[in-house]
Amino acid sequence: MIGLIGRILGVSGNYKGRIYGAFVFSFLKGMLMKVPIIAVYLIVTAFIQGTITKSACVIAAIALVASVAVQAVFQNIADRLQSAAGYMIFADMRMKLGEHLRRLPMGYFTEGNIGKISSVLSTDMVFIEENCMMTIADMMSYLFSQAIMVVLMFFFDWRLGLVSLAVTCAMLMLGSAMKASTMHHSDERQKASEIQTDAVIDFTEGIGIIKTYNLMGERSKELTQSFENNCKVNLDFEFDHAPWQAGVNLIYSIGTVLVLALASLLYFWSVMPLNHYIGMLLFLFDLFVPMKSFYSQISRLTVMNSCMDRIEQLFDEQELDDSGTQQLAAAGAHEIEYKNVTFAYDKKDVLKNISFSADKNEMVALVGPSGSGKSTVASLLARLWDIQSGEILLRGTDIRKIPLAALMDNISMVFQRVYLFQDTVYNNIAMDRPDASREEVIEAAKKARCYDFITELPDGFDTVIGEGGASLSGGQAQRISIARCILKDSPIVILDEATASVDADNESYIQQAISELCRGKTLLVIAHRLNTIACADKIIVIKDGEIAESGDHQSLMDKGGIYHDMVTKRAVSTGWKN
């Protein structure tokens, strides 16, 4: 049990002193709770011995009132120290988790871990800060109090002390078995909570498709099943815990009866004096209460332990190495160069020995069938993942040797799927350059062809848009994302052709915005449309994770290979769909 509590202390950092302070005041409060019993015992002893006085009664009365008042003060201090510390600890931990997630490879987020992250943030951390922090100091106080109660029994009679110690050890042994069983069910409980969170996220994110294909019944059934499973796991948790708790209560009752029976025999055999017998009776029904109270909280501690396991597992996920210290050169043999790059998801090769280069202000188009690895090639340049072998060079320097922040300062990314934050339009555009002047933000909006519709919004640039850009059309959100990149003004642009899924009016505006963004830049384009491909300086055809062909449009058409076949088959269409 001490180990479980120690796990919280291990992550408490600068707030450890507050928790230790809560231990002290909680312990003192527990001791003061015994003052009324001690006062009564002393008065009864004085009465039996015939030494009782009026002043002794007054002092005892004052002690009773003072102990109650000071208990309230100590309880208030302990609650303030431990509860506030809990929220502070996990506020810092959430910030650390945000920093950690920022450094994880994108693969972690695409492998079904969103539910786990959400569950850790919304369930595990919340459970500990709301349910455990208020009880940790009290639980430590219970252990100290139990030790003192056993010592008191030794004071009254050594045989009573031995019985009390034996009963306490029996409760500890049963409690240890209870902890092992409950911890297993605690793990299952938290896993079920994660599965339910994942199911809710999947359902809400796909609600449009679910309604379109009339799958509400089927998908609702899956969601309902996750709720039913979570309910079952929680009930199993309670059903498993209840017999153990009943066992603790039984030992408590038997132990109390044994101590009472032994003390009565000792008194009737004239081995124990009357005042000690009365003192034992005063303390008897508090004798094993600390242990009983301690184990009534065991389920909280075991769930807390499971929560801590899941939190630590998330923090243990391998971050992208950001130990690079090299400065990016002003120029190199090539602006971008891939050298024998191999990359795998879950040990399955996705890219194999990819090699090509792009010079400054060149446009390189990546084409190929869906799933061939085009997007992966582009994403590796921004270190959304790290490669298994080979090198990706930026102006002659391996990107793994460049600090991530410096690398991303030189790259802008525009994809079909745009994400805007629930914030003002102005802040969404200025996200990469918070120090930019308002005039610069407005100029970027004009170049991205979004100034006119922004000024028509209720509060113009200060209008708060919905999370993900939900309150804007797809084309409007896309133009704001391009304005963000124009303001950033990075020398390299990764472009997943943004007009592939918008209407004709928006397509015209977006093409103009992209022209402004790409002027004087080195472009790595995941190409969908024929006109984009035809004007590229270099075309890389990716098939099955390998470069099948490369060259400009005319040379590849003359070659009559894969590229020629792709263009011929899609020449009558308005564009490619990846």
C-alpha cells in the first residue's frame, strides 16, 4: 500500500512538500480525535482512585472543546494542502503530456491511440486528482493511528497488545490478497473505459457517414455494446471487491470481540485493574477502525495504480529524437535530397530505397496509385516520422541533425484536410508567427484570397470560428490555412493539392492563393491533377513504395511507361483522385 501512495509522491515534484504537510496535519488531527477518550479515561481513573478534583474536570472540559476546534482547523489545512496539490500536480502533468505528445511520431496517432490519449486525460488523471488526493493523507494517518492503538493495548496489558497485533496482522494479510485481486479488476476497468472512449470518438467523428448510409442501428449497437461492456466490467469490479471488504469487516468484528473477551477475563481474574479495563472499553470500538477505514479505500488506491500505469505508459512512448544541434546551411548542393530512404510501419516496409533531389525553387511532383507511399515521402521531410535507413538532406544537412523547431521553420504544409482551431480568424492565420503585425496578417489574407469573406464575418478577423473550421466552408478554411503558410513564408512548401475536392468557385480562389504561396519556393507536391503534373520540373512516379520512373512530363510521356498509362487513362477526367 505504501508503494501505491509512493507512486503519487514520485510525480508530485515541487508539490511534494504540500503532501507531506497534509500528512502531518492529518496525523495530528487523528491524534486529537483520541483526546476526548484519553480525557475521559483520566477522569475515570482519578474518580476510581479518589483523586478527582473540580479543576481536573474543568481542564478536561477545556481539552475536549479545544481538541474539537483544533481538529477542524487541522482538517481544513490538510484538505487545502492535499486537494490543491492534486490539481497543481496534474495541471503540470497535462502540460508535460502536451509537450510529450508534440514530440511523438505521427504514426502513434494513426494507430488507434486517440481513445487512449483521451481516456488518460479525461478519466485517469481526473480520477486521481478528484478521488485520491483527498484521501492519501488520511490513509497514511490511518496507518499511524493503528500503530498507536496497538501500543495503547500493550499499555493496558501485554496480552491485549499481542491479540491486537495479531488481529492487525491478519487484516494486513487479507488486505494484501484483496489488493492483488482488486488491482487486476482495476486494470480491466480502465481498459474498458478506454474502449468506450474510443467508441464514442469513432461514432461522433463518423456520424455524417453513419447517417448517410443509414447505419445508425448497426453503429449504435456497437456503441451500446461498449457501454454495456463497461457497465459489466465495473459491476465485476464491485462484485469482486465486496467479499474481500466483508472479510475485512469480519476480522474487525472478531478481533473486537476477542479483545473484549480477553480483557473481561483478565479483569474478573483480577489481573487487570478496573481503570485499565474501563480505558480498554473506551478505546475498544476505535481499536481496529483505522485498518477498517484504510481498506475501505483500497479500491480507490488500486484504480489509482492502474491509472498511473496508463499515464506512465503514455509518457514512455518513444519520442522523435530532437538532439540535433547543427545549423541549417544557407545553401547546399540540393535544397532537398533523399538518399536511399527506407521507411516501415510496424516493421512492414512502405518505402524502399527512395532517392531523388530538388533544387532551390524547383517543383517536384509525386504521383502514383493510392497507397503507393506518396504522402509518406512528403511527410518524412517534415519528420512526422523518422526513417529506418538512408538520409534526407536539407541543403546538405541530415534533417535528424537539425533541431525540429529549426526544421519546421523552413517548411510549410498545405493538405486537403484542413484543421483550424477554435479561436479567432486572426489567431489562426498568425499561429506560426504570433509576433506578426496586424498589417502583415491582413496582407497574407489578401494574398490567400480570403480577405473579402473574412471582412463579411460578424466580427471580421476577430470572429471566433468553430473547432476544426466547422463554421466555415471547406474552401474558406483552405484559404485561411494557405494565408497561414503565406505569413510563415517558409522556403519549402509541401502541397497535397488543395483543390482536389472543392467546388469550381473556390478552386479558382485557391489556385490563386497557392500561386502566391509558391512564388519563389521549393515545392514538393503530392499531385492529383494533370495540369499540376505537367508544369512540374521533375515528376517522381511511386509504385509499391519504390520509384518506378522519374523525369519531366514530356520525357515520361515519350518513355511510354507507367506515367504515360496513368495520364492517358485519366486525360478525359478533371483531375486525379488519390
